[in-house]
Amino acid sequence: MTARAIRSPLMIAAGAGLAIAAILVPNAFFEQVSGRAPHSLAWGPTLFRVLLALHGIILMLASFAKRQSDGGTLGAGMSRRTWILLGALTGIAVLLRIPTLNSCLWLDEVLTMVSYGRPPLAWIFTAFPDQNQHLLYSLLAHGSMQIFGQQAWALRLPSVLFGAGSVWALFLLGRRLIGETQALLACALMTVSYHHIWFSGNARGYMGLLFFTLLATWLWLEAMDRDVWRTWLFYAASVVMGLWIHMTMLFVVAAHVAIFAIVWLRTGRQLAQLTRAAASFALCGTVALQLYALALPEFLRTAAAEVSPDSEWTNPLWVVTESIRSLRIGFASSAILLCGAVMVAAGFLDILRRQPRAAWAMILPALIGGGSMLALGHNLWPRFFFFSMGFGLLIVVHGAMELPRL
């Protein structure tokens, strides 16, 4: 690995431009552009400007940092056969999701179209009146509808693209954990999965959350091993996009931070790695906070105060027993359920034995998310755990392949 000091005039100029804009642009500008009443954004514009200046200074300082080069490329080494198979799976994934793409919208999708798809772009960027706002998805859906018209399929198009992209993200993570063949099998299952197809045609941010969860987890594992700035920055970018599309991405980041801290403390690695990781995690937080800054006051006033109605979905024991009961358990169903449990156990335990960091990174986000929802008295809707679907597929496929050996 080589390193050399660089001074980039372009980075210095860009950073200085951001800092100057933060000073010169008044708070009223953001309200005028978004069509908001004076002072309606409260302290949001001030927070946005402070973070803009901070990121400008960071960009200028980064121009004097050392550039690392490890001579490698992320995701390198894929054979022509693999490219063809992944391309075929992507095509099949898109084709399977087209038939229902223009079907009738359901309630949350209607709210997304009316409240966030149709208004001007600047207004969407500053609005967070309820938890139906998935900010990045709203911006993408608005752009799609501006190009293709206010059609149901245009509203859902970003979700379909995220669905096709998640096949590739799953392969990248799967190839690293369980090998190329098993990763392709997991991708094939995802391609034809009913739940994945349904969420791909759902005009919400959950499919994008799945995509960025898989991508960020793969990049995090790569960054832990390669430990170069470029990989950590790619990781930070994927996390920021995930947080921008849905705030539950925070559970994924929390798991990564906790696991990294434990691994670093136990192995006693170099201080340089801690510096790079801490800077990456901090950048995730500050950039995501800036993207939400203008809408954050409204979120804290309204969306954050939403309370789930009393229901059995706040009882985890009821959720489990009701899910089992809904399967209409008989002898055959019990046998299938038992086989599935054995495959999950075999797959997870083998990954835990060989790559403990990855194993914990696959289950901790769901545990942290579920625990947080229970603590807040929020309903445990199954869609909140959809981002873990890719992890589940990798574990099941690996378990099925490991059983004959065991």
C-alpha cells in the first residue's frame, strides 16, 4: 500500500464555496424557495447552514490528506459466466415485476403520490409531516412522475429499480460470505420471491432500504479488511443514502459501530484504522443530518409524535404465535418448518464460526430495531424487518448446502 500527500485545488475551491454559501445565504432563502411561510422552518435552515460550513471545511482539509491506493478494485474477479447469470437474473427480476406495476394504488401509495410526489421538489425537501414520508424515495418518485407523467407505474418505478439492484447487492455480499455459487442461488431465490416482487412494486422506501442495507454491509466488511479511505467513503455514502430513504437504516449503522468497537478493542489494531472508521461513521451522521435538516423541525413536531394505536402487534409473543398459527400447522407444515429452522441454524452457525463479524451484522440490526420499536410502544409491522430479507436468504441457502456435509 502506498500513500502520498496531495493538494487538490478543485476540492479546496469546492469546500470554500460551500463555506461561503453557508455564510452568505440567509435563512429566508430556504423558505422562499420552498414556498413556505416566514419562520415556518424554524431552526432547520440554521442547522443546514452550520453543517454546510462544516462539510466545506472538511472538504478543504481532505485535500491535504494522504491518498491511499491498495491496487485493487471492489468487486473485482467476476467471471464472464457470472456476469451473464447476474444479467439474466436482473432481466427476469424486471420482467416479473412489470405485470402489477400499473395496478391500483393502495392507501399509503396514494398518500405518497398526493403528499410527496406531486408537490414541487423544494417543498418535498423541507416536508416531514408524518411517517409516510420516505424522503429520498419521495424525491425519486417526483422526478419519475415529472418525466413519465402521473401514472401508478411511474410512482413505483424507483422501487422496481432498487429491486433489480438489490439482486446485485445481495450477490456482492453473498460472494464474500458464502462463495459465488451459493450467492447466485440466493439471488435466484430473491428474483422469484413473492415478498420481494411485492415490495418492488410498492411505492415506498423499503426496497431502497434493503438495497442500501446489503450494499453498506458488504462495504463495511470490505472496509474492515482493506482499511483504506476510499472504501470507508463508499460505505459512508451508501449509509447516507439508506438513512435518507428510511430512518431505520440507523439500526444497521448502530450494529456496525458496535461490532467494529468490540473487534477493534479485542484485536488492538492500529490507531489509524480507528481514525478512518470514526471519521466515516461521523460523516454518515453529519451528512444525513444535513439532508434532513430543513425538514427536521416539522418531523420532531408531528411525525415523531405519532403513536401506534393499541393492538396485539406490540406484543412480540402474540406476533410469533399468530404467525405460526396462520401457517395452519399440520404434520407436513411442521416438517417443513422444522427443516427450515434446521437450515437456518446450520447456515448461521457456520457463518458465525468462519466470519463472526458478518454473522452478528446480519442479526443485530433486526434485534436492535425490534427492541427499539417495543421500547417506543410501536407496532411490530413485518415491513420494518424487510431490510433483513437478504441476510435471511444467504443464511438459508448456506444452511441447505451445509446440511449434507454435516
